[in-house]
Amino acid sequence: MRDFIGIGVGPFNLGLACLTDAVDELDGVFLEARDELAWHPGMMLDDATLQVPFLADLVTMADPSSRWSFLCYLKETGNLYPFYIRESFYPLRREYDEYCRWAAEQLESVRFGQAVTRVDHDGSSYVVTTSTGEQYRGRRLVLGVGTKPRVPEALQGMGIHSADYLLHKHELQRLGSITIVGSGQSAAEIYRDLLQESPDHGYRLTWLTRSPRFFPMEYAKLTLEMTSPEYTSYFHDLPSTTRERLGREQRSLYKGISADLVDEIFDLHYRLRVQGDGPHTTLVTSTTVTGATRDPAGDGAYELACHHDETGEDFTLRSEGLVLATGYAAEVPSFLDPVRDRIRWDDRGRFDVARDYTVDHGNREIFVQNAEEHTHGLAAPDLGMGAYRNSVIIAALTGREVYPVEKQIAVQSFGVPR
């Protein structure tokens, strides 16, 4: 029987696999449904970069000396000096994906092609069954199954989600018009990608967002302190109604667009205008899509019912292509059904996550990764806080701080000062 079983191998559980690889007293295994690691393959645009520095890799913020760091990957692949000369803290997204593959393929604890179908508890341990018929037994679980594409009710069954953009890009470019719905980084990256190639294809491009403007992500240093242990603890202790309100208000702090990309889009518009190739595009803010229909018997175009939130006007937009950059949401996997009674739930059917990322009634058996945004705030999906969360989980698994867990790093106080 193993000490723990990790379910899902995205960056967060992969980071846990790296950090526990050096802990002799822990015996864990990580199960991944896919045959290989692929981090957002539908958005692997050539020039896209991470929105966090390379220090937010799998391990460095917990163990800067780890053999699984991004810098070690660069050294081993012969890219350390080119990265140094490039003088940018922000790796290419494709580069980060290759780094994660490099780590996953070398870790003996990672098992690919093992889709979990059921989790039971036999009285002494968790029994995890996979699609291959194999069973794994462990005292504890670490759930890192990731998030799923989110589609608003009004657009269910319509268009393609940004998660699958590159799979459909050439198909989209054969159409006469394309509409992108969304307000974050993915929407902006897809818009830029399609805009810069629009002169070669001649399609008309529309970008709709509910936001009152195209918000750049706030990167002021005191704001970045909100991804800190102190703020996470402060947020966790707030009433749930307050957390829900703050979650809505803070979205622009971590779901906005990088300021550089906003400027690039404007500069691209200007260049196309000077070249005489534009603008064949419309950007519309403060707009909610309230419904959508499609007539497959005709040209297959979408009819989008829209409402302008500031003027109060309703209007209709017709588009042959539709891309939904509407984000992702955590879901509770059905394989947990047999052990639901061992898990704490909030009044909305979500994990009731304790400060140490446990969700079981005893606060010592089941941990979650990136399923706690509603309880821990904007740090939950942040790659830079993944190593911190894993340090907390490892401390709970071993009963000691294998990797020092920071308690106080911010210069500001959250809540009433003591």
C-alpha cells in the first residue's frame, strides 16, 4: 500500500511528484488518463509566453536546488545560455510544456494511460481503479484533475472553446467572419493570432467582451502580494458570502490580459491600417451574449443575441465562426461518488477546502490542487503558488516541514492590524 495516490498529472501534481521524488519516506504514485502530458495544446501558439516568471516552475519556490527546476531543464537541453541572453523572465508557453514533459517522462512515479474510473475505501485505504483494470491502494489521495472548459448557458452547444482553438484554426480561416467571445488572455491571444493573418484570408473579425474595457492584468507589486500565504489565510477565514463577492471583484487581477499584449494588438491594428489591410474588425465591450442559434440547413452561421450592458440596447450579430474564450471551471469528478460521504461539501456542492487543502472530514486524507479558488482566492490557479501548496501538502503527508513553508512574506497587513 502506498502513502498516497495522486490523480491527474498537470503542473501542480507534477510538481508534487518532483518534490516527493527526493523524500525517501514517501511512496506515492501519480495516475494520468492521457497517454502523454499536454499542457493546453489547443493554445500552444508559437509566440505565447507564460504570464509568470520562470521561478514559478514545478519546484523552485519550494526547493531552488531541485534537479527538476526549469534552469536544470535548460542546462540539460543546452538552452541555458540562450535563455540568459534572451533576457526575459517569461518562458514561452511551448517551452514550459516541453519542460513539464521532460520531468514527467523521467519520473518513475508517473503513470500515463491510467484513467481513474472509481475510488473506493475499504476501511483502511483508498482503492483506485483505472480503465485498464488495475487497482492502486493508498492511505491518502491528492486530486489534481484540473479544470474543464466553461461555456455559458446561453452558448451551450455552440462554436468551439478556446481549449480547442488550434485544432480548428485553419477551418475557421476558411470562413468569411469569426467572432471571439471572452475577456481574458486566451481571447486576446486568439484575436491577435487571427488578426495578424486576416489580410491573407479576408475574414471579418469581431471580439465581444462583457467587461467595460479590455482590462490589462494588474501587476503592481503590492497587488502581487495577494498571492501570498498571508492573503490566502486571510481570504480563507472570511465569510463565504464575502469570498464570493471578492472573487467576482478580483477577476481582473488574474484573469485580465497582459499589458504588453494589449499594446501589441493596438500596434498590429495600426500597422494593418498603414498597410491598407484593415480594419476588417470590430471590438465591442460591455456586451453580454444572451442567446445563440444556428441554421445548419443554410450557411451554418450563428445568430448571436446580444445585450449592451451600458446602453441597455439589444442587438443581433451574425457570424460564420464562433470561438468561446470563456474560461475554465473546477468540477467534481464522478469517480469520487463511492467516497462522497468521506468528503466535506459546501452549500453549492463544491469542495469545502480547509486551509491545508484537505477536504475529508478528518482533515488528513484527501487533498485538492486548484479546486479551491472559492475558499483560497486568486492564488489557487497561480503557477507560482503551486510549490507553496505542495510544501503544505508534503508537510501534512510526513508530519514535518520537508520544505520550509513560508508564513509571512508580505509587507502589508490584510484585515484589521493586530
